[in-house]
Amino acid sequence: MFSKACEYGIRAIIHIAVLSQDEKRVGLKEIAKEIGSPEAFTAKILQILSKNDLVESTKGPTGGFEMSVQQMKKIKLSDVVFAIDGDSIYKGCGLGMKECSEKHPCPVHEKFKTIRNELKKMLENTSIYNLAIDQKNGLTFLKR
């Protein structure tokens, strides 16, 4: 459903949010290790998140990534998905067809449209803060 970059981006921002709640800044190597992503790929993803003002980036020996609690509460999962994957998740065909619309629907068009709408609602109503709290409390996991 999400691109691999988006999956890693979601994991990364949750990890950053968890540590930021304890006023800790986290570096690239730790993030990559925690989310199970190659460092170079993680660096590109974090650059996207930073350019879109979803995380704060500080350079230097004590640098790393962080975010304020206010930011965590404001940023929704949909913001992360849009920054990395754009809005294609809301427009794509359930069967991957190039041409799929109300006028020329694929066999699963109507059912998939309902799923896409529910997904959009969930992404728009889920804050990074809530995901980080569940992670911090051990209710969810970022890797197996």
C-alpha cells in the first residue's frame, strides 16, 4: 500500500517522537538500526521529513533529529504519507490499472473507493503523538 520509503518514514518519525518526549535528539545511525532500514536510504527519507518541517534537524557532533510535543500533536500520519508518497494512495486503482474512473471502473472500483476513503480518514485523524505514546507504552512495535 505504502512505498518502502513511506513505511520507513512512518517508522522513523514515530521513533524520533518517542525519544523527543524525553527531550532526546536521535542520530541517523540509531534511527536506521531501530527501523531496520539502510542508513543511506534512511538519510534520504529524513531529509524529506526535515524539508517538509515534519522533524527538526540539527547538524554537528551533538546533532540529530527531534520534534516538539506540539509538533507531534499537530502532525498527522497523512502529512508523512503525502511528504513521501504524494497523494497517489488516494487515487490509485485497486487492480493497478492505468485507466480506472467512475466512467470506466475496474471490477473492484466501488469497493476499493470505500477502502481508500476510510484509509484517508484514518491517516488524517491519526497524530504522530498518539502513535508515539502507544510505542512508548509498549503497545506497538517498530520492528519484529
